[in-house]
Amino acid sequence: MNYYEQIRELTKNVPTSLVDFSLPRDWARTPTQASSNFITNKEQGDWAENLVTSAINETSKNFVAVKYGKSDDLIAGDEGFDSFYQEFQNELDTIGKRPDLLIFKKSDFNEQLGYDISQVPHNTITNYVKKAVAGIEVRSSAFLIDRYEEAMQIRTEKFTQLALQTRDKILLEYSDLLEHPTRSKYIALLKAITTDTLSASDFRRPSWSSSERLVELSLQFKILKDAIKEIQKRDYLSITPKVEDIKVVYKWIETFNVPHFYFQVFFDKVYGISFEQILQIISDPDKEGVIFSVEADTKNQNKTTIKINSKSGVQIAYKVDEPEHKSVRKEMTRGRLLFYVTFEGGTAYLDVSNLCKTLGIKQNDF
């Protein structure tokens, strides 16, 4: 069974409520106007892609990273963008979504085509692309993952302590009110709240108001419920494949039979995960809410995004030197101005052992 056949079998286990591979993909409407945030995110994504490319090409003796993903400096509102976007949509239906990077053995690298084949028509490089050992989709995140995890640990500890203290206060100071037959059910509810059950606890907050102490008790239940809500918020940074991309990534794998991976670039580290593992994770409903969630991404036009705990993947770079950044002014049609941020420089320090293990390359061969 080759790689594509393995992926095809895994797609059969993905819930159709999440991704229905039997249906054609939804056709995307052409964007009509770009925002400063959109361009900044695009610049950050381009920087992340260049970061990974440079790290591999400066570290490996026998492999080469080549820019492959369909991209252009045009944005919505620029002349020529509509035709570019239409061509991109047609290509998605023909070969699927190109990953941002391809990794080739140096012995298979075509020096005439060079390190950027993103503008080369797909039908002229089909056989070349099939020689790649991996395709990498590079995603970026404007976070320092170590600082984020430290802050989330502090937050969880703070609200866990608040929740348990509030639980104890209610049981101790308001027991006479709770013993009333109409309110006694809350005693069992409160006693069931422990450090282990906080992440799954839920209840409808009472809103009593017929006496001053009942108002106070209602306020304590509000404090408890709000603390539990904070504890239950997603507390991990994620690798973020969009739901709409799952089908077109699969189409690309079907076309080229090349292993596919996602790399998530933070401003301090890089994590990677295989497309195979992504399918395995989202096929297991017991993992939802634990190591992955499905959310509307407000930073990406509210597109439905699968957010997989980065630590489910592998640390590809153990350190990243941050880039320089500067503000840029862009004048659009009719005199509209956009101001956005560009990024330049920075270095990713690869964990070569983890990178090779993830990509299925022998470390001595890298």
C-alpha cells in the first residue's frame, strides 16, 4: 500500500460532519477588498515560509527546500487579482492545493528550475514534483509558545483555586439555604466539583433574589461558574489546518503521492505534524475538546479551522531568533491607504533528529 492509499483509507474514518470527502469542495468567492490585518498576516506567513526554507537549506547537506505553493504579491483590490484568484481556484480542482514547500534530494533537484517553482505551470512539472520526498504547508502564529504556556498555567491555577475556594464557601456559609428542598440538588452538584472534574463541570447558574442572602448566594454561584468557564477555555496553541483545505490537500496527495506535513511557526519555536496524524486525530471523537477543537477563526475570515494542540506534533526547531519588522504604506485604488507590517531576517535552529523522524528521513542521510 503506497502513501496515497494509506491516506485514502484514513479519510474513510473522518466524520462526514467535519469533512465529507464524497462531496465536491465549496467554491470560494473572490475576495473584493483586503485589510491591513490580512496583509500583515500574509507577510508573517511569507516570513515563516522563508524561515523554514532557509533553516533546511543551510543545515542539510543532501536535501533542498523549494518554494512551491501558489502565491502572488497581488491582493484583493489590485489589478489582475481576479484572474489570479480564478486560476488558483481552477488549480485546486485540478491538482489540489500545493504545499508551500517541497523537499527534494539534491540528486533530484533541478537547478534550472531553481529554488522557486511557485509560478511554474503545474502541468509542466508534474513528474518533477512526484520526485519530492515531502510537501510542507507552513502556518504561522504571532505567539511565543513558551510564554503562552506559562501564562495559561498561571491562569488555570488561579481559577482552579478560586473555584474550589468558592465551592467550599458556599457549602460552609450557605448550607442552611441549600438544605431547602427546592435548592438541595445544588449540594450534590457542589460536592461533585473537584480538581479532576472542573474541566467538565457545568450547571445553570441560579438567580435568586427574594432575600439578601439568596442574592449573595447567587453571586457566589456566578463567581464559581465564571471561574469554571476560564478553566475550560482552550489552553494550548495549535497547529491550524483549515477544514476547507483538508479536501484539497487530499486531492494533491492523490495527484502526486508525496507525503504531506504541516509546520506551525511561532516566534520562538516550530512544531510539525504529518497530514496522516491530523486525519487520525480528527477521526477520534474522544480527542475533541482534549487535543483538538473545531472553531471559526476570526483572524481568517471566520473560516472553520481545526486547532490541534501543537504538542501533539514534534518540535522541529527548538529556538527561533525573531525577525526585524517595519511598517509599510500601500496605496490602493481610489486613494485608499493600507498600513501593514513586514518581517525580515530571523533564524530557526532545527532539531535535526526530530525533523528527520517526522519526514521519514534517516538522520545520517540528511
